[in-house]
Amino acid sequence: MIVGLSNPKIQYHHTRHNVGSWYIYTLAKSFFKILKEEKKFFGFTSSLTIESHYIRLLVPNIFMNINGQSVFKMASFYNINLNEILIVHDDLELEPGSVKLKYSYGHNGHNGLRNITNIFNQNINFYRFRIGIGRPMEKDQISSFVLSVPSDKEKILIQKSIQESINKTLQLIISPSSII
């Protein structure tokens, strides 16, 4: 399962905090897939096959700090363990255009990840792509920063890192040991 963390699509789709959903929509488009709303999972879903691996895609359509409800609903329904889920999310610690694959547990202060680890109630390693969005100058501006639209230059850099993440995703699915 691959999840792109997000806030509700209509209001927040173009904001920095939703780069996880941008990733999912770009991945789905590259496989000619369309995401459809599935209310029972509180989000938009699709599926695809990569090298005989059947992959479920999910973009939660609820607020970031409760994304874990959506992830848990879908994972439980399809009997998918947390360590079988790739989570894609924005990261303040990385500059736009940067991306890092991480395999560990924890949330590093990200509210969406915090909610997922709390709901799954497991300290278990899982894969995640951290897509850089940069950081505002003042700490008290973080909330408004992540909920704002990036500049055109930042969008280009973020889209480049999303494409890099998709290429690495294909490698990860085909040969996990070659990428970690």
C-alpha cells in the first residue's frame, strides 16, 4: 500500500502539506490510473500492479492530524501491515527538491505520521518518502507555511523530487535491498 498524506483535497490540494497527495496523483497518472473517492476509507483510492506486486493507493480526504484513521481503515480491510506501507509526506527539514527514503518508526514531529503510529499502536519500521518543502524563518509561522501554496520555483523543485521518488518507488518494489 502507498499512502500520500494530505488534508482535504478541495481546500488544501495545492498546499505544501499535501505533497504526499501530489505524489500519489502523479504515480497514478504514470500508470494511467484514476483515483476515486471511497467513503469507507475516508479518501481517494486506486490500485496498480508493478512487477506482479498488487499495490493499493490512498490519499486521505480528512485532516492531516487524523490521516491515520483513513490509513488504518484501508490497511485493516485489506489485511496490510504497517511495515508493508510506504507513506509519502512533506518534510520541513528538507529543502524543496530534496527527497529521502527512510525505513524506521517514529514521526519526527509530523502530525500525520504521529496519528498513524498512534492508531496502529506499533513501534514498527515502515517505509516513508520525505519530500522537502523547506522551512519558514520563524518557528511560529510553520502552520501557515505548510498550509500555503509554494512559489512557482518551489513547485518545480517539488515536482522534480516527486518524480525522483516515483523512480525510487519502482526500485523499492522490485528490489528493496538495492535502495536501502
